[in-house]
Amino acid sequence: MDKKILLAKVRTYATSANLGPGFDCAGMALNIYNDCEVYEKNSQSSCVTIKGLENPGIAKDENNLICRTIKKALQKKYGQTYEKYQRSIEIACDINVPVERGLGSSSTAVVAGLLIANKIYELGFNLTELLNIGLEIEPHPDNIAPCLSGGLAISYKSRTGFYCFEKVTIKENFRILLMIPGYKVNTNEARKLIPELIPKEDAISNIANFAMFINRLKDGNLENAVDFIRDSMHQGYRKKVYPSSLQIVEELNNKFDIPAAISGSGPTVLAFVSEKKFEEFNSTISTGLQNKYGDFKLQFTEITHSGSYCN
């Protein structure tokens, strides 16, 4: 049996988008990741093998999101002649990011495709260029940007029409709590529940809350942060697809003074547990939550600052 030739190894990180009021522009990378190894393949078509979490339903041929993104990157570089540069590869994926739980699983695949293409074809794209290529496949900069960059990233559309992002340095005197349910929420279906137009007062509220919440994170001061993580643009409209999740968010914010929001399109709950609150959470609050919401898995993690990488 011939030994397979390893071309690249890539690690891509889960992300939590929106952070409450930062709808479609803010997200942060979490220390939960998928690993892929890329091998040269002799046959004409590429394939993907999957192990780990949630592999039913994930395409294992050239329709896989990673393969589609690689193709898109090649098209951006070489145009209609891209096929003559294309090579057959085998991608072995170890999936650890839960699928359709609001943790950027699709973006981990898109970013994997971007980094693999950039590496094995030596395309030379920078992070901003990779972001914009990725957005043609997966139109969520609040996931793709932090997945590429690590840390907390805010994305925006520049005067030239391209998306860019900036990393925000924050003081991490808190732990990230995720409460992940057993059921899924489809992002595209969840987005349909948000109206095209929202009241002006709600937009103003979100702008103010987002500015104040980011300021709290930068200062490392979560005092009153439960007031600023509040959202009026997306969470309430999508309540019917994650009623228990929104109930947990309201309970953490209002009863326990722990800033919490829906992660991405849900249904995972994201919370910021401060150092001074951590002991109380572990001794009393967590038990009550687990007893009340038994179908949710509680998991602590942290922000990863390195960004996804390929070598």
C-alpha cells in the first residue's frame, strides 16, 4: 500500500457571533476546534472523511463546504482557467465543533478551505482577501473574521465595498460558559424570522448597548454588563426556535447577574462568568441550571487569540 503524502494540516476554531447586541458584526473565537489533514490523492475527484461529532449529513465529496471553498479560492486567483491548477486531494476531518448550534461550524469549514487553498496552491491571499472570498460562500463576517483572526473581532464594510475587521483587545477576567442543547437550529431558517425593518428605538438601543458592552470587556469590568448585553434586533424574533435557550439567557441576566446571550443563531447560550462569580456559579448556580435544563450541556471554555492556522 502506497504511503499517503501529507500536504497540510489545518485547525479552525469555533466562534460565537453577535455577543448580544452586536448583530452580524461581532464575534469571538473559542478554544473548541476542528482538525483536518490534507493528503494528495491519485484519483480524479477529491473526497472528505469525517470522524468525531455530528458527521451524518456532511457531504463527503466535492460538494463538501471545504472543497467548495477551495474551488472558490482557485477561481478568484485564476479565473476560468482554475481547473488546470486544481489537484485531487483527500481531507481527513476530526470534528469537535457542534453542528447547527450557533458556534460557527460552517465557518470552520469555510476557513479550512481558505487556508488549505492558500497553503497548497500558494495563492498568497491576505486575511482580508480570504474573508471576502469566504463571504461569497458563507455570508457571515461575524463568524469568519474571528475564526481567521482569533480573539474578539468586529467586521465592517469599508468605503471600497470590501469587508474588513479589527481585533479588539479585552481584559479576560472571566470564563466563557456555553450551554449547548441536544437540538439544532438551522441558521438560514432562523434568519427568516428577523424582519427586514426594525423600529428605530431598537436600533438605537443596540448601538448604545454594543458600545457599552465592548467597553466593559476592554476594561475587564462586568459591572452592569447584563444591561448592555441586551438585544432588541434578533433574539426575541427567533424565540420560537429556541424558547428554553432564551429563558436561560433571561435567567442568567436577571436572576444571577451573569451577562448572557444567544450564541449566533442559537440555540447555544453564551455567558460571561466573572472571576468573583465563578465560585458561586460552581457551588450553587450550575446545579440548579443542570437540574432545570437537563437537555443542555454546560461547558466552560476560553477565547483563543491565535486564529485558525494551516501548516
